[in-house]
Amino acid sequence: MADMQVSEVMHRPIRAVRHDDTAREAALILAELGYAALPVLDQNDRPIGVLTSGDLLRAGGLDDTVSAVMTAPAVSVPGSAALTEVSSRLATHGLRSLPVVDADGRVVGMFSRGDALRIMLTPDDALAAGAQNRLDQYSGARRWRVTVDEGDATISGRFTDESERRIAIALTRTVPGIRTATIATTPAAAGGPVRATGGVAHPPIPSAFRITSPGDPDEPRTNSLTSTPERPSPRAARHTESATPLPPAAAG
């Protein structure tokens, strides 16, 4: 960034207004394109001022000409200016954007705070920011979040139905540079799949804690505490032996 010139990263082509245009015409351009400011040009395409949304709000109306409400004189920078210098000027003087001019003084681009921030971000960060903006504009709130890894986007959050998932994917893929878009999946809970009972999800009951119905009396039965088949105690075994009938005594 230290060795870059502002002409390498400025926004172009530019939209500009003439000094004799109406403020209403300029307001439409700012609103539709979402620009921070517009350069105001004279008849020779040289900047004589800058028009911002703040200028229009302070004017209190849109019936004046641009020259009557713009900020003047225009503060511009040459295309050969160092990027660090221009970014510092934006912050120091509280400016939102600056016109960039060529050697003849004609406007060839605009450089804004947003441009400076995008340079500081990684490519994936910039893609995620663009996709997040589209999703927030659609949902009206930060319902979903986007992360991007090497151009592959993952969307997480709560969706009411499959239609919302498809919309979120479609919006994310409209961002230039994003290769794929998928919905984040929640890992399965430990212990296997979850089964629903009465509207509340419960994990499956392990076989060691199931109670089996009495069936074949010879089949081992399990209880609710252990899966070990119940076996008679030694005392019960002795009692069983003593209860065995003796053979009948011989007659006589």
C-alpha cells in the first residue's frame, strides 16, 4: 500500500454533475448509486466543487442549482499522489471522498474512504462484506452471516424454509468473485441422530437402559439401571435346591 498511487485504486468511470444542474438531479444520482459525493465540473470539465448528501440536506430543498449548495472550492489530488498520503488527508480533514485529476486538471476518478478500507481488507473479506450487504438489504436485519474462504461462501443463521435458503444462496452468488455459496450445516449431536417425541427432540435411548416386555420366561430381562441379565442370587439358588421334591420312600 505504501508504494501505490491513488490512480491505481481510484473509482472509475466517474459520475459528475455540472454547476448549473439542479440539486434534485444530483440528489437522484447520489440516491440511486449510493455515492458519497459527486464532483461538480465547469464547462471545461475541471472541478470547481464537490456535492455531498450533507450539502443537499443543509440546503433544505432541491430547487436550487448545484453551484448554490455545493462545497467549494474543490479539494482534489493528482493521480500520481501516494495512496497513504491521500488516505491520511481524508481522515485528517474529515472528507468522505476526493476527486482525482490528471496533469491537465480534469477529473479522471474519485477516491473515497470506502476505497481505502477495501484496500486494507483481504479479497475474501471484501467478498464477504459485499455478500453481507446484499443479505442485510433483503432481510432487513442481520439474520444471516457470510464467511468466505478462497472465494467459497458459507451462509449461517436461521431460515424459515427452503425457499429462504435458496434466496440467500442466489443473492450471495451475485457478488462478483464468489465461486460457490452453501448453507452451513450443524454437526449431528454426539450419540447418533436425534428423534422427535411430542415436539421435543430427545436422543435415542441406549439399549442398556431399555425395559423389555416379559416374553419367554427363559429370556434374560434387563432393567432400567443395567444391561446385565438378572440372575438368581446364591441364597435363591439354595432355596431352589431345598425345594426340590424328594423321591417317594420305598414301601414297607
